[in-house]
Amino acid sequence: MTKILVTGATGNIGRMTLQHLLKRVPASDLVGMARDPGKAAALAAQGIEIRGGNYLDRDSLLRALAGVEKLMLVSAPAFTDRNTQHQNIIHAARQSGVGHIHYMPVIHERGSAFTLPQVTEEDRFVEDKLQASGLHYTFLGHPPFLESLPFYLGPNALGTGVRAPAGAGKAGFAAQDELAEAHAVVLSQAGHENKSYALYGEPAVSFADIAQILSESSGKPVPFIAASDQDFLDHLMTSGLPEPAARFALGWVQGVNAGEWGGQTGDLERFLGRKPTSAAEFLRANFRAFKG
Ligand SMILES: NC(=O)c1ccc[n+]([C@@H]2O[C@H](COP(=O)([O-])OP(=O)(O)OC[C@H]3O[C@@H](n4cnc5c(N)ncnc54)[C@H](OP(=O)(O)O)[C@@H]3O)[C@@H](O)[C@H]2O)c1
């Protein structure tokens, strides 16, 4: 019996990973970690043990990780002290005898000139720590989430158009639930020790492609409007986003335009055993999220 603990059990990726694991391994092998276990009551009701744990409280992490063999570390949110939190849980995992840590960095090719503040350096920190730790590791690289598109485009893209800095880059956005399903596949299998995967969705799309798809989905013209960086920031801030969050969105959009997530590995399709949901399928089902 291998105990698998997934952190972030109250969040999207952690909860979805546990839901997909439930289809593959007995509930008695699964543990979810939550700052407030009460918020994970639905998972507990499905037989998953929920343990309290906070990345900023090392004693709580030692308690949470007791007897755990595999850890799925859901990355700490941006705009928090991610390095301290990730370092705390890696230390606690080593002390607790965890054998294998799975981490979900945002895909960032070695040698890429692109950096995303709050994300790429902090993910590299975890990768370096894990590679030096002597523990088994698996990196499940994430592209930008399809669910993040309303954050990049503002709450009313159907009305305002898709306003983004000009650029021909394309990204293989992926749906959170399918990334989580891929996590569950890898966590429930042997043979992924010290491997790195890049879970690109397919096909990659540009912001001009997204405008085209939103036009077709909604039945009304949604133009792509090439904006300056400042226009992009002003557009998001006018819709109520604080400046640091708007700048964060700009960073992601610049990464898409730079082609940072335009690669193709087939890893996501291979783990799912089917084609991942395309951006067009996702947007056809969810275009109303862009109405505001
Ligand atoms: N690839 C992308 O496009 C993209 C986009 C956005 C985010 N991300 C990254 O992906 C991660 C997961 O995404 P998500 O949608 O699942 O986020 P989410 O729904 O906000 O979930 C984040 C989880 O982390 C937990 N958490 C936060 N601070 C913690 C701490 N100090 N100790 C222990 N747990 C803590 C939260 O617990 P509470 O419920 O207690 O707050 C929650 O369960 C994010 O944290 C971020 O690093 C990636």
C-alpha cells in the first residue's frame, strides 16, 4: 500500500487530482492536505483522509506527511512567499521519509530568455532543490490554463474584443481537469522517477485565433485588437483588476506571444489516452464566461 498525499486539496488542481486518483487507487491510499480540512469535507465524504497542513508551518507539514510515500506538491499561489513555502515542504518531506515528490512547474524551457515574475524563477528553485535532494522527483510541466483566459482578456471580451499586445506566438493551453487527470495517471503508475513532462494542450492557439473562435462560438464578431502593453494594462485595470494583477496577466500574454508555450510533446495526450480538449472545444462550451 502506497500512501499518496496531494496538497491544495481545497483548490482546483489538488481537488481534481484526488478525484481522478479515486478512480485508480483505493481511497484508503489517498490523503489530501488542506489548511482548513473542513473545506475538503466533500473529499472526506468519499473516503479520503484529509490532514491539516500549511506550507508556512513546518510542524504541520511533518504531521501531514507521516507515512506518506508519494507527494503531489500543488504549487503555492503567486504573490506569496513561494520559495519559503516550497522549501518548507521539501524539507518536511525529506524528514518524513517521503520517497517521491511530483511538482507542477509552469513549462519553462532551459535556455529560454523569457521569465515570468512570481513563477519561472520560483519553479526553477523547486526543480533545483528536488534534483539535489536525493529524492525521486517527477516534473509535470503545465502550460497556461484555458480557465485563465478570462483573466488575461478581461471580463467582457465578447463586448470589448480580444485586446492583447500584438504577437504571432501560440500556446498549447490546457484544461485544469485534464492536467489533474494526467497527474493522477502518473501518480498511480511506476516508472516516472526523475522524469520531466510537458503537458501541452493541442493545438496551440494565438490570441487572434482565440478572437476567431469566440466569434464563431458566440455568433457575433469578436475582433482581435492589437494593443500596446499600456493599453492592455489600462483595459484590465478599467475592468477592476489591481495593477499588480494586470501586470501579471501581461506577463503571461507576453509569454504566449513569445512562443514560450508553443511546444508539442504529446505527453498530455499519452497520459489521457485521448486527445486533450482543444481551445476551440473549451471556448465553444465556455464562451459565456467572457461576457462580464
Ligand atoms: N498554469 C497556469 O495557468 C496557472 C494559473 C494559475 C495558477 N497556477 C498555479 O497552480 C496552482 C494551483 O492552481 P489552482 O487553480 O488549483 O489554485 P487554487 O484553486 O487557488 O488552489 C490553491 C491551493 O493551494 C492552497 N494553499 C495556498 N496557500 C497555502 C499554504 N500556505 N499552505 C498550504 N496550502 C496552501 C489553497 O488552500 P486554501 O483553500 O486554504 O486557500 C488551495 O487549496 C496555483 O497555486 C498556482 O501556483 C497556474
